[in-house]
Amino acid sequence: MKRFFLSLLMVVVLGSSSWAANYWLLTDLGSSAQMIGIGGIEGFGDSANSVFENPASLSRVNSASLSAFTTTILGEITYTNFALANKFSFGTIGIGYMDASVGGISHTGQNTDSIGTHFSVYQFDYKNTIMKLSYEKSVTKTWFVGASLSQYRMAFDDVNGGVTNFDVGTLYDYGPATFSFSIRNFVVGKKIEFGRNDLGHVLEELLPFQTTFGLQYRMGQIDSYLQFKDNGTTNMISLGTCYRLETYPISISAGYKQFQVLDKTKDTLVFGLGLILEDMSFHYAFEKSSHLDFDNKNYFSMTVKF
């Protein structure tokens, strides 16, 4: 599996010498089990992980918030994030760190024997990271704006690169409805460069310009969600709902989401459970995958308010 994963990376990152492919954003996977459980819909959380979504939704953080999220993809890729946010008199500030990593990948050589067997020369790690610094400010009691500074880095073997960009967003409450709009990688055309290949061509990938519009509608104990997302090449839609039990601190959620795999748009159903206490919350989400060997995806996240 690690050799396959490395081969896939080489195709995606180094396969083109004359044009820039789109860089894979870790945020496309999701920032928490809570948002994945409603169909991967962004911008309506109330904890620190909002720094990875619409920074304007940090307005929903009432004091200090700490969040953490983890999962494993394809049995090899460890995915984690941590975020911290605090509300001040002048606005809300949040910081976040997100990474996907694979350890112990073998760099192989080939013997000169008749069958050309391979051997391991050394091992290296793959790491893809995002760091966020976010700020939210209220314009009125119902209208909020926010911005994030994003630092992207990726490294594996002797290939590494980094780039900086910005996110902006706004959140507007209108009675039982809340509208969220955000732009990821606001500075269009920025690329992450990984050096040059043997022919002297620049190896680079383009940061995708993403726009996300979402709607949350609250009716009693049920929240309904709708999202439209455009990553520059594909338009995707997501639907979700969440029901909060009246007598128990438990939430049940479900969602439908579309997502992009290479040049194809696919869809899936997700389900979630939440345990929401006074100062802590725990969330779990389940997603069915089309991968033959790893057909179940499980996500876990935790939030602490203090």
C-alpha cells in the first residue's frame, strides 16, 4: 500500500512538467466529525475548528474553545487537526494546525540481476500540512465577517514546497435561517512549487480557488442544511440534517454530499452521532467508501469549551 501511495503522489505532484495541476486541500476531507456527519457542510460550527471553514463562523464561539479531530484513510494516511479560539472584546481570534501523514515509505532501488528485483535504500515520511491564523469581527448583531491567513506545506522524500494565501468569509443570521459564504485561497493563481525535474521544468501545483455558499434553517430541535461548493472545476452540492433529542444531550445527523475524485464527481451518504455536554462535546461520523479494501470511514472529534 505504501508503494502504491508513493506512486500516486509522484503522478499527482510530478506527473506534469508544463502545467500546474490542482493542489489537494486537506480541508476537502472535513474539519470535524460534526460537520462531516451533516454532509461535509461548512460554516455552521460553534467551536475552534471553524478556522478551517468559514472564519466568520468563529462568531459562534462564546468564550474559549479547543477542538481536535482524527481519522485514518486507506489504512495508511493519518489525518489530524487541532484548533484553539478565544473571543475578545475586539473580535475572535483562532489558530489551527491540520496534517495528513504517512510514515516509513521505502525509497527503493533495483538490482542488476536477471529479474530486476528491488530493495529498500532508505525510508522517508510524507506530510501535508495547513496552518491557519483567523480573525472574526461582528459588523452588526446579525452580520459577521472573518479572514484567515493560510500556510500550506508538503514534503516527501527530497520533494518539498510551501505557499501562503488568504480565506475570507461572512455569516448572516436572519431569524431561523443563517447564511454562510466563504472564499478559500482568495489570491487567485498562487502555486506551490516543488523545485525542478531533471529536464529543468518547474514542478508546481495550483491552489484551487474555492467558493462555498451554505444555508442552515432551524425549526425546533431540527436543523436543516444546504450547501453549494465550487472549486474552480466542479460544482458540488451537499444536504444535511441534525436532530437534537429533547431529554438527552444527544444529536443524530445524516447527510448527502458530492465530492471530486480526480476529474470525476462522486457522491455518498454520511451519518453522525453527537454527545453534547455543558463544556465538552464528542462527535462520531460514518461514511461509506467505494474503496474495495477500506469501505468504511470513521471520524472522531472532540471540543472543549472553557
